[in-house]
Amino acid sequence: MNSIYQTLLNRSVHRQVLWLAIPMVLSNITVPLLGLVDTAVIGHLSHAWYLGGVALGSTLISVSLWLLGFLRMSTTGLTAQAVGRDNAEQQARVLLQGLTMAMLLALGFLAIHQWILDLSFHFSDASEQVKHYGAQYFSIRVISAPAALVNYVLLGWLLGTQNAKAPMWMVIITNVVNVSLDVLFVVELEWKVAGAAWASVIADYVGTAFAVLCVWRYWVKHSLPRPWSVWHGSSHGLGRLIKLNRDIFLRSLCLQLVFSFMTFQGAALGDRIVAANAILMSFVMFISYGMDGFAYAMEAMVGKAMGADSRQRLREAMVGTVFWSVVICSGFTIVFAAMGDSLIGLMTTIDDVHHNALRYLPWLIAMPLVSMWCFLLDGVFIGATKGTEMRNSMFIAAATFFAVLWSTQQWGNHGIWMAMLCFMAMRGITLAIVLARQWRSQVFFSHIDQH
């Protein structure tokens, strides 16, 4: 307890946490704002099926690419460990391996994208017009797959080098370009759905160009070896990278399954319930955007501490990040408790939907302080590149979700929200147990490759 208190009094720890977290929180805020602008631009066209098509196509592309988000997570952890060891060659190798894997996955995605589209639409009850424009949007957006996946690697690598400002500007620039081209292509040139899709494609490649510039500047400043000089050893550690990415992919797939199932279960209870849940889930996503910034900070700091084999740095990273996360999440809880009614009123003017959202507001009030632990511990295990533990934790949490959901069917939507809260809690509990056990047994650092 004494060491924790001393860490909390250490200003440099707080400075490092906020230096890494705040830029990522600010950049994350632009993501939902982009969604609002997209909706506003397309929503002012003459027919509803334009908006429906963009919603369908963008959801399909987002889910497909989100499942490949392991590229960012694994790159952050491995790069931060190489930085902690001051191993320039390993930093270069991690980037080359990540970019190679990103391009191979992008080519694979481009090869099967039509099959994904056909399979998804086979199970969709959307109208023919919505499917038509959804297919148009998706078919254009897949052109950005190489840029989007490369961006995952570049963003993760920059974070791993303890640089949060470059990823922040990368995300902000991408979104500003996207919004500007949305207005130009959709409103001025009247390209409609195709215009929205092309705006996103061009924005992704602009983001890539900016990130490449940032990487090049770091590369030169820190005298990293020439790429071709480390290429002969690029297979070193590749097996570990593939295994790590496989485990994180399975974890992400499980997470997506739980959130999708919650949506479908809510829809089965009626339109008013699914609308109320959508409003509350938008606030849950806002919590996640805020907490992701601190999770990213945890990843970078933990990875660097692991690479340096420094338990003191690891302890400082966890104590400092947990402190600020408690502050932020307590703020969320207070705001939702005091202003929940007003916030819901900003989201809907439909009395029935407002009333139903208020009924389930207590679950949202409890969510920040319950869910913060899974975000932070994800950051610890990503930084430590312990994918197997993350995968197993997610399996247990998902099983808990479905068990609670099945046993509380008579509770209706309250049962769905209880299952979601238990899911978030179990993710944190299982990872905390693993961390405590490995810390006590002195094996938490044991798997790190020192070469």
C-alpha cells in the first residue's frame, strides 16, 4: 500500500499516463462525430433507402475490418516491448511483419468480399433498394481495405513507440478529410451513396500517407536500420506474432457475437425496446471511446515496462492508469445518475422510447465503474502480448453472458442488461485473477523474447 501511495504522489507517472491517454481520447471523440455527419449528409437525400444502404454497407465493412483489429493490438504490444529493450532492429522487424500481414489479409479480403456481401445479404430482410445501395457502398469501400489494415499497423506501431500525438492527428485528419469530401461528393456533386463511399476510401489513404510520414520521421530520428537490412531475419518471432493475432481475433469474434446477440434479443422484445437499447448503447459506446484512450496508454506503458523487465515501471503504469480511469468513470456514473433523463431527451422525442430508456437507465449508471476493469486489463495483457489469456477470459465471459441471459429470460430486457453487465464484469474478474496468479508466481515476465 505504501508503494501505491508513493506512486500516486509521483507527478511524472500521472504526466506520462495523461500524455498518452488524452490525445487518443480526443481522436476517439471524432469517430462518433463522423458518424453523425455521415448520417446528416446522407439523411438529407430524397429517399430513406440511401441512408439505409449506407448503414447496411458501412456496418458490413466496419465489422469485417474490426475483426482484423488484432493487427493494431499485437503491433502495439510487440513494439512497446522492443522500445523498452532499446532494440532498434526488433522495432523495425515488428513493423515489417505487421505491414506484410496487413497486405496479405487485405488481398484475401478483396478476393472474398463478394462472397461476404452475398452471404450477409442472404440473411438480411432489408428492401431491394437498401440492398442495392448497401452493395454499392460496400463494393467501393473495399478498395480502402489495404489502407485501413495498414493504418491499424502504423497506428499500433506509433503507439508502441510511446507517441500518442501522431495517431491522434492521423485519426483527426482522416475524419476531417472524410467529412469534407462527404459534403463535396454527396451535397455538391450529388454522387449520393457512391460519394459517401469514395469519401471514406480517399480519407483512409490520406491517413495512411500521414502515418507513413510520421513513421519515417521516427525512423530517421532514432536511426533505425534500413528495412532491407532486417528483412533477412523477418521470420524471427513470426510464429509468436501469428499465434498472438489468432488469439486476439478469436477474442474479437466472441466480443462481436455477444454485442450482436444483445441487439437481436432486444429486437425480439419490440421496436420501443430496441430503440431504447440503441440509445443506451450509444452511451455505452461513448464510455468505451473514453476508456480506450486509457487502455491504449496502458498498452504502451506496460509493453515498454515488459521489454525493460521492470516491475517498478509496470506497477507505476497500472497504478497511474487505474487512478485516472476511476476518476473518469466516476464522472460518467455521476453524470448518468444526475442527468440521464436529460441526456435521453436529447436523443429522442418519442415518449414511449424515452420512458423505456429511463426504465433501464440504472444498468447504464452501473456500467462505467464495472466495465473499466476489462478495458484496463485488456491494455495490460495487450502490452504484455498475452493473447491466450485474453482469449480464454473472453470465452468465459461470453459463456457467462449466455448463461445469465438464459436464466433471466423472464426478466425481459432487464435480463439482457444484467447479462451484459455480468459479461463486462467477468472479463475484468478473470483477467485480474490471471494477473494476480502470474504476478505471485513470478511468471508474468517469463515469456518475453529478449532477442
